[in-house]
Amino acid sequence: MENSSAQKERRRRVLAFILAGGKGQRLEPLTVYYPKPAVTFGGIYKIIDFTLSNCFNSDIRNIYALVQYKSAELIRHLRDGWQMYFSTARGEYLEIIPPQYAGTDQSYTGTADAIYQNLYLIEQDNPEFVVILAGDHIYKMDYRRMIETHRDNDADLTVGSVEVPLRDSIHFGIIQADAENRIIGFQEKPKEATPIPGNTENCFASMGIYVFKPQVLIDFLMRDAADSSSSHDFGKDIITKMVSTHRVFTYSFIDENRKTAKYWRDVGTLDAYYYANMDLICVDPLLNLYDASWPIRSVPVQAPPPKTVFRDNGRTGIAVDSMLSPGCIISGGRVIHSILSPRVHVHSWTHIEDSILFEGVDVARHARIRRAIITEGVRVPEHAEIGHNNQRDRERFIVTENGVVIVQKGAKI
């Protein structure tokens, strides 16, 4: 059995950075008050919990979370909920790092610049591998497999990849690789992408997951920082230059979700976010949150169990095909195929269907809500109707292309 000192040394060979400062403009208004990684998902989680859980389950315990845009809520989440999982006595840490303004007078200008401003952390820790992760995707992945492949290939850089439809290439960095998985071409968000050989409908997209040899990373970031024409982005500026001169490989995503189809979601738009949440309450959801072999952790909610009350004639507190978080009270209302975050209160004679209610939402009597996302702390007044009159909804709220109504703080209901 591995002793504690050997385990500590093994863990210290891997240093992870989580890029958690993204504004998430396509998710507005959900990201008006905090960044995309801090957006609620599945009732009790934040989006960043999936990347952090992957790290924890992959035995990566030396992590820097790089925050930036409106980071107060995210910092509280990481500090209050996640740091307790890491033992300083065993040399583990989750450190929250704001922009360091290293040699600049501005915050991070790109993904590569975010790491460049924190190069001293790499030099200080002296790891064998540096893993760079996006904090705003939903998936389950054992990063150890990718690190071992990186070592076996003696790679300077390994890029995690997943198959996506060709029509979605405009949103991703697209990879072309040879039979040995060595990257021979990289297109950043092309309008027309190169398909996978033998599969004309799909292409390989970068997952925003990178494993680097530390010195190679340092050298390229120093050069990139000195290039005034660079946008300081890993996809546009680092990978494209490394492909022709260094050993750059792709690693095809192996899903720990244990379903027939691989599950990786960007949830970068309001409709994508809505449907990814709605999938969770299917009888057999694509994403399995109940698999004890790969648990998804979050901040423990200090609230009593959810409850339903009243079963009088015409007034029954009931929830069907739904997820209820701690602290929720369904008091004589009906909740159908919906997700309720902590401390939601649903009053009598209400009807809520196909909706997502964020923390602290209060729905007064006789309200009717359908196909809506109600953000934190909103109070829905008596007899209000949301999602039942498209024209009226568009006058008051944001309505997505697929007809999902978004009710934000301060909206006139």
C-alpha cells in the first residue's frame, strides 16, 4: 500500500489550473451577477463543481482556481464548500487566485494570459505536469488517463478532444490528427471545419483541457506575452504555433458517466442550459448524478429536508417527476417536471411545470409558471402567469429562441 509521503509526492507531480473567470455573455441574464462557472445547475450544484469533482476523483489535489469577472459569489462557493475537501497536512490545496497584473495594468486578456500572469506559481511548485482546465463545462472525466497518455507519448502538449457535429464547429477549436493521434492541424472556431476521416458528419473539438510539460508551457507563454499582435489565447495563439514545431497530441475523451453516448456539455446558451437541466429529471437521464463511483460534490446545503404539505380538496402539495433541494416547501401547490433549488417556497393553488427555480424563489398563491427559469430571490406575485402568453412574456421578460422564459431579479411581474 502506498504510504502517505509517497502519495503526497505523487500528487505534487500534477499542478492544475482551473480557468473560472469567464463572463458567459451568451448565458445572460443568468450571468449578470456572477461568472458562468458559478451558475446553478441541477438544483444544488454550480457548473464549476463538475470540473472540481473530476479533479478530486482523479486524485489531483493541487489546484489554483483563476477567478476574474464578478467573482465574489464564486469565491464564497469555493471557500465555504470546497476547501474543506483538501488537507493542508497532506500538502493539498485549492487556492483562489485573482488577476495578478504581472507586468500589465489590466486583468486577464485571454486564456494564455491568465496562466502567464501566474507563471510564478508553476516555478514555485515545480510540477512534472501542468493541467489546464475550463471551469464551465458539464462532464465526468478521469484526468489521470490523459496524463498517462501524455507521458507515454512524451508529448509537449496534449489536448483533450470530443466529437461534435460539423454544424457546431464555429463554437470550438477544431483538431485534425494523424493515425497516432498527433495533431497536424488546428482551426480556431472555423465556419467550415475538417471532418473526422470516415465520419463526414462530425469533427474533433478541443475540450479546453490541456496537459503541458511545464518548461515548454513557460517558454511559449513568455514568447506569447512579448508578441503585441497576439490575442493571448491557447487555441488561437499557442496550439496553432506548437503544432508545427513540437510534439502535440490529442486525447479522445473517455466518459466516466458510463452511458452509451458520451456526455460533455458546454451549456453556453440559455436553451442549451435549460435542456441540459431538464434532462436530469428524465427517467433515464443522459447525465447520471447518482453514480457513487464518480460522485459530484458541491457545497453542503445547511437547510432542512424538502417537504410537501396540504392534501385538501382542490389544494394538494405535490411534486411529480421533479428534483427538490433542501429547504424547499411545496405548500398546497403542484410542481410537475421541474427543478427547485434550495429554499424555494411554493404556495397554495400554484402550478409549476417544466421550469427551473433558483435559490430562494417564492411563488405566491394561484400563480402559473411554465417553461421558465426564475432566478435567485424572485418573488412571483399572486395570480401571476409566466410562460402561458408568449407575446406578453416578451414584453416583460427575456424569451429564448425556443420559447423558454427567463425571469431575472428586478423584472416587472
